[in-house]
Amino acid sequence: MMERTRILFYIGSLQSGGKERRLIELLSYLKKKGTYELMLVVTKDEVHYPDFYKLDIPYQAIGSIGKNNYAALISRFYKICKEFKPHLIHTWGRIQSLYTLPTVIGQRVPLINSQITAAPPRVNKWTLDYLIDKLNFHFSKVILSNSRAGIDTYNPPLAKGRIIYNGINLNRFINLTSTEQVKAKYGITTPYTVVMSASFSPNKDYNLFYRVATLVTKCRKDVTFIGVGACHNKEEFKKLLNLNSNNPRILLPGRIDDVEALVNASTIGVLFSNKAIHGEGISNSIMEYMALSKPVIANDAGGTKEILRHHENGYLIENETAEEIAALILELISDEIKCQSFGRVSRSIIENSFSLEKMGQEFEQVYKSALT
């Protein structure tokens, strides 16, 4: 019997996030293949995706051995690899990649590096992060990005850089909770809903979301805006809650566990990034909107233009004002034919270019090439 390829994955945690969701999708694909022996190492034992447990993949958390005890983390990882004897190490973060280097060098294990998941407008070369990136890139066998924009921003060695777009498991969108139940759960009483699925963090522009929502809800009484995501900036989140306390059609429930069902119950998906400091890779939120046949409105930030087609499945905004964005939303709500047409194109793009099967096959090709 042919020996199964042993791959050890290392990520900070499995809390809610784009790269975390992407890793879960990849693990589900590889598990079904039956030709891999998989193991996951996390720094923090946080799992926000119950589906991970269904995969029955062994995992270990190495962050409980002392706060800021980096030498101990590196040593623990080294020992785990010594026991597991991976053919490949696949990392999902800058710091995680750095921590693996003693193992990569000492045990001569090829490193597949997936730390590039965004495309900020600029990279400061006079920072520790930049030096860490250069060190990581030097010792990586392959450096993966989920967008062309990410490769252009971080500029890894040409011979090592590869792009693998996110893939999404369309089975996630089958048998969702009914629209009526979802709307009742979140207090949505209007026929139209605009959703923004994004963390409350400096990388996202929830202030723009609020301004647009205020304008639209003043014009029409049949539209609700709802923003959902983990809270990484509590002060900003509190300000937003106070601002919209008198508007029952702007809802901010925070992190939720049924995003797919909420998006399915919505009319339009939006994503406003803080372009001054952040550019998306390929946003999982946008992919979820599109998989559920929704038109999308999002900033031209990072890799978003690689998935969102302007005037075909939504609108790619650049320097539009809140008033201009509100007008685009009102137009889509008023024009049901265009709204549905954009939604069909969204779904088609996902099926043709962002399927889980396509992503999984491309990762497999990378693994094979790294072992030759």
C-alpha cells in the first residue's frame, strides 16, 4: 500500500476569520481524498467552526505553556514534528511560519507558506514584520497567496510565489434555516435586507456602512441593514450601537453562527474595507454572498476586483460618497430584474472559478511539486 502523505498544518487558531474558513474547507477536501495523513497545530485552542470536529483530524494547541514563552512554543512544535514526521509543513500566518523555521531547517521539511491573505495599500520596509516576511520567504519552498494583489503587494521571490483562489463548499448552502425564521430571529421586519458580514475592526469601514444605512432607511421604510462579525474594536462597536439606537432598521448583533442563513435571507451583500490601511485578499464574505446568488457592492480594495465584476454581478466602488453608494443600493432594490441578474452571475462565477474542487486540486499540485 502506498504511504499516505503526511501534512502538518499550523495556524494561530480556528476563530472566525477568512483564512480559518479557507483552511477548514481545504481540510475537508483533503480528508475525503483518503491519501493524506493530516494533523493540525494551533497556538490558541479556539475553535469557532464546529464542522472541524466532524473531520476527526488530530490537533494540538501549543500556546498554553506560558504567555510570551516563544522559545517553548518553538520547542513544542519541533517535538510534535519529530513525532509526526510530516512530509510537508503548511503554515497559515506570519508568526506561525516564523516559529516553524527551526523545524524546517533542522528536520529538513519543505515549508508551504500561506501567510499572504490580504493586500494592504503599502508595505513598510522599515518594520520587524517586513524582516520576518523576508526570512520566512527565504526558507519557504512555496509561497501562496489567495489573490494576485497579495503577490503584487508582498513581492515574494518570483520562482516561489503562487496564487490559489479560495474555494467554497457549496454544500454549506443546502438546507438552510428558512428566510422567515432567520428574519424573526434577528428582528428583521422588512422585505429587503442589506447585509455586511465583516469583523468590527480597523480593517473594515463600519462608519461608511452606518452612513449608507442611515440614508437608505430614511428614503425607504422597507429596508433593513444588518452588520455581523466578531468584535475586535469594542469602543468603536459601542459608538455604532449608540449612534443607531433609535433606528430599529440598522442592526448590529455582533458575531453570529448562522451567517449563511442570514445572507440567504438578505437581498444585497456589501463589504466596505478601510482602504487607507487594508486591502482584501479574496474575501470569504463576498464569496458567501455570491454563492447564495446575491449582488455585491464592495470597495476596489486589494483582490476584490479579481472576483467582483463591475456592472455584471454588482458594483466595485472607489471614491464614491455615501450618497452615491446609497443610490446604487436603492437602484438594485427598485430593479428586481437587475438584482436577480447580478445574483445569477455571482453564483456562476463561484461555480466556475471558486469551487472547492478547483482549490483542492491546485493545493494538491503544490504539495506534489514540493515533494519532488
